[in-house]
Amino acid sequence: MTVKRFIQATLAAAAISAGAALPAFADARTEAYVQKNASEVLKSLNNPKLSATERTAAFSKYMDTFTDLDSVSNFVIGKYARRFTDAELVKYRKAFRDYALAVYEFQLDAYRGEEVVVKSSVDRSETDSIVNTVIRRQDGKDMDVRWRVQGKEGDYQVVDVALNLDGNLIWLAIEQRAQFIALLDKNNGSADKLIAKINSMTADLKSKTRS
């Protein structure tokens, strides 16, 4: 499973869902929330005083606050979120969190320290918006990033992120949902086998270095 394929299918569901609602401008506070927190996330990757381990810890702390990874982790296993025991769910969520954070850190590392600019936003409902941003780079290789935000009246949290990779806008959860559920169906809902697969993907990703 490549990083590209990992992020690649969430767009499909998000696009279908987004198309079902009439577009409207999201409120300014949602946009400001993304602007502020996305900038802080990138800054955490560019602190010269931090070691690689410390940088990862700082990045993960920001992303844990900024995003709702528990909701994403539940979504990608569908019906099995209700079938796992409490202990299995805790273990699975940790494995998924580690993988998701590794994916985001790997992809956003090339854009650390650069400027986040809000381009536009669309309300999907009163409590669900998509904020479109671009991460500016001095070399002109800007990156489009979309943030799906839920909540209202200043109480917000990101529940999905889409990155533009090689010309393809790719979200986090949909492809993993299909593959995780297929793996669980094949293995009689075994949480242990799913967790082992996720841990393997995480280890593979962390072994890679960005050129």
C-alpha cells in the first residue's frame, strides 16, 4: 500500500457528499480556525531547535488537537467499530493514529514553514464545512489542501484533510475504509490482523526518507 493509495479514495466519498449539498460560503470563524491551526502545524515541522523525534512529537500534538482522528478511525472500519471489544478498539485507534500522523507528516514535511492561505470555503451543512487552502512555497510549487471541518460557533475540529498529490486531490479515509473492511471481512473481523497490517504500513512509511 503506497502513501498515495492510502490517501487516494477519501476524495471519492467526500466529492459525492459535497455534491449533494448546495454550496454556500462557510463562516469566517471556520476559515480563521483553519488558517491559524494549519499554520501552527507547519511551524511545528520547521523548528530548528527540535530534533527529528521532538519535531514529530510537536507535530503529533498539534494534529491531535486540530483533528478528530477517533472519528476518522471509526469511519474507516464501518460496522466493525461496534463489533470490536473496548480493548481492541483502543489498540486499533492507537495504531491508526500513528499511521495517519505518519502519512501527514511525510506529505507536509516538504511544505514546513511555508504560508497557508485560505482560498475559499463551502458549507455542506450548518456544522460541516470544507475550507480550501493553498500552502505557498518560495519555489512556486504550491500545494492545494482542503480541510473538512465540523462544529459551529467556534467549537471546531478537522475530520478529514485532502492533499493534491501529483495532480490528484486525495482524502484520507475512503480507500482505507474499503481496504480495512475487506481485510476484516476476509479474516472474520479480526482486530489483531488489521492492527498488524496497519503497524506494518506505519513501519514501512517511517523507514522512508524524503529526498
